Amino acid sequence: MSLSYTEPVGLNKLIELNYAYTDNNSTSDKKVFNYNTVTGKYDITNLLLTNSFENGFVANRFGTNFRVQEKKYNYQLGVAVQRATLTSDSYQALLGKDSVTNQSYTNFFPTANFNWTPSRTKGLRISYRGRSNQPSVSQLQNVLDFSNPLYVKPVTRN
């Protein structure tokens, strides 16, 4: 969800206030079984590689921008601040226990845009926008990944 409010503050000048809310949840349930020579089936749980993982990400982002609009050019300068909380709940079969991790962090994001149009067929645009991305479940899940035997993803420590 996002909201934005724009207010003129003079001739060809605007101030924008904006807010964005993010709430994402994801799960990954890795179950790995070894071959059982007695039954001829893959029915022995591989405790080292079996893991159940739940992840939650909540972020609140507040920002403001100042914009100037002229006939042949316009520019915008702004800044935003985001407070995010990442919660992970991991059950490792090998250890037989849950581990819960909560991490909160604050990020600052600058924004700058410049557009220059000296004629109808020529123009220059320069933009910079800071942002961060939420990590994926596969990046956070605390279990070995043998999906590529040439590169075994190591276990991360929370």
C-alpha cells in the first residue's frame, strides 16, 4: 500500500509527501529423504538437510520530494527513511529445535532526478533512486543446499 500527497509551494514548485507499507510472508519446507535398503524406498529422513522455515518482513517508508518544473528542464530532490523488521522462525530437524530471529533496521534513501529538453528531438535525463530489497527465503534458510553439487550453499548463522 502506498499514499502520496502533492502540494504546490510556489510558481512551478511542488512538495510531495509519501508513505509506503509492505508486509510480506513466505515459507519454505525442505524435506529430504535417504534411500532405505530394507524397504527399497526413500523413507529415511535426512535430518541434516530437513528444515522448516517461515519468514516475515514488515516495512514502513516515509519520504518527501521537492520538484521544480521549468519550460526546458525540471529537477526533483528527495529523501525517504524506511524502518523494517525481518522475523525468521526456523525448525531444524537435526537439532530438534526452533530458532526465532528478529532483526530491525533503518535505511535512508536519497532521490535525485534531472530532465533537460533543449528541443523536441533532444533531451537528457539523469536519475538516482536509492532502495533496498527484502532477502529471499532461500537466502535466509539455515540449511545446506545441494541442488547444485558443484556449489553447495553453506549454512548461514543467524
